[in-house]
Amino acid sequence: MTAKPSARARRSERHIAAGTSGSPAHAPRAAASRPARRRTQAERRAVAIERMLDAAIALIGEKGYRGTTLAEIGHKAGYSRGLAHHYFGSKLGLMYAVAKELDRRFARRMQHPPPAEQRGLDAVLSYVADYFAQVADAGTGRMRTVLVLLFESLAAAPELRPIVAGMSAASRAHLSERIARGIADGSIRPDLDPEMQAMLIAGLLRNVVHEWVLDPTGIDLAAVRAETLALVRRHLAPGLPARSA
């Protein structure tokens, strides 16, 4: 059963979500002619969750999963630890929410499924281009969080492995579907296995991001994007000799 937040946590949620400090002395005066509309409980909850997810994403990128606590996340978001526990149940529960939120933000530009009239090869190239666009928009901070979750799931925090594996599987599925479409419409070589090629392309993209996060000033992301698109096109497009068994 989910624990109820303390009275202090409820006050924190109510005042901060409403944009006040919780102290009457600091509360802004409502205009006499147009009093401020009071947020609904659902709106306050949505604001609180978004702020805590933002705080978690930032802190994990800085301190890692093991080094981040619910108390720190609540404090950075402007709430109490009790409220974070109330909404997510545990730090692992919060990580599931973080993974879902990262995936949602990353998929904003991704068209899934791609337009019905788009040929498979073009759909794969669009995915790669959108991936780089999202990486550039997210910046090194958010991408560092993704990589931290990935690497900690391999050793220090194995409980994260199902979360990270789910994120990776979703990316491969999107790519595999596009590759299979390309094989069917003739825009991609018929001797290729969609799932294997999806794994290779997803791994390439992830490792490019890893290199960029390590050295963002020394790596020209736009140039890497152009070369990656050319590489994927050359590899998938018909015309190359069929592979030997």
C-alpha cells in the first residue's frame, strides 16, 4: 500500500505547485479584478511529478543512480522526500518513471509508425536523423543520464537492467520494423536480417552518443550525423554483393 504523504509534504505540494513559497508573508497578492485560478489536485500532481522527474534526470547525470537519494530529488524539485516516496513508492519506482519520461521526450520527433507512403530506407534514415536531432536538443546532461543508467545496470545496479533493456528493445523494434518495410518494398537489400541490422544501427548510435558526451567540444556532432547517415545508406541500399553464408 502506498504511504500517505505527511502534512508537511502535502503543504509542500500545494504551495510549490501553486507557485508560492508556502508562507503567507511571501504569497503574491492576487489582482483584485482577476483572482488567480486555483490549480486542481490533478494539475498540482502533474506539476509535482514533472519537477521530480526533471530533478531525478539532472541528479542521476551528476551523481549516478547509487549516489542519488529520494531526499535529494525531492529537495531539488522543491518538495519533501515524503512526497517523492508517495508518488513513486521507491527509488526504483522513480527510475521506471524516469526511463518512461526519457523515452517520451526522446520520441517527440520520432514518427512511429512512419508515414505509410515512406519507403523503408527513407524511414530508417529519418530515424537516424531524428535521433541526432534529439541528442542535440537534449544536450550532454540528459544523454549522460541515459548512459549512466546503461552502465550502472551492468554492474553497480543490476535492478536497473530490465528498465534499460526495455528502452533498448523499443529502439531496436522501431528500426527493425523500418528495415523490414524496406526489404519488402525493395529499397533495402533482401539478404539482410531486420533484427540483426536494427541491433547494429542502435549500437552504432548509442556509441556515437557515448563518444560525444565524453568529448563534446572535440567531436562535431553535425559532421558525425552526416557521416552516419551516409554509412547507413551505403550499407542498407541495394547494389552491394550479397553476403556469403
